[in-house]
Amino acid sequence: MTLKERIFAASDIKLAPLVVPEWGNETVYLKTLTAGQSLRIEEGKSNTEQASLLVQYGCVDENGKPLFTADEVKRLLEEKSADGFVRVAKALREHNGVKTVEDEVKN
């Protein structure tokens, strides 16, 4: 196997469980973002846009399958409490080392 093949074969996408009390104590999984996803999130113009993309890309089931489409994330924002959404988005930021818009401005 060549070096390139070994790099592509390496398993670097990890899942971590997160219990969300606001969502009936359901367990969602935080996924390591791909490089492309991370870059798209960091291009976000606002914290809301970044958080929405984080939840869309990084909130998955136990098999790593995304839980929410872009439209479903919008529905979460309109129908569910801020506490649950913020809990998941914050955990995804920490899991992936994504900075907020304010953090970027400070640096």
C-alpha cells in the first residue's frame, strides 16, 4: 500500500456521544468534521450561520449518518429551545476546535 493509500485509508473521523436533556435525554453523536466542512463553517458570516452548519454536518446518529438536513436545522431553530441547540452546537465547536466569529475578530 502506498503512502497516499494509507492516508486515505486512515480512520480519522471520530464519534463522541452527547446526551441532550432538552431533547428528552436523547443521545446524539458528535462527528469529527471533514476539512471541507470545517472550512465552510469558518467562512460563516455569523455565529448563527456557523452553529447551523455545525449541527447540520456534525450532529449524527450512532452510525455516523447526519441527523438533520439544512431545512431541518432551520426547523430546530424555529421550534426547539435555544438551550438544546446551543448545547449541541457548543459541544460540536469544542469537539472540532471551531472558533466563533467573535474569537476570530479578537485574534
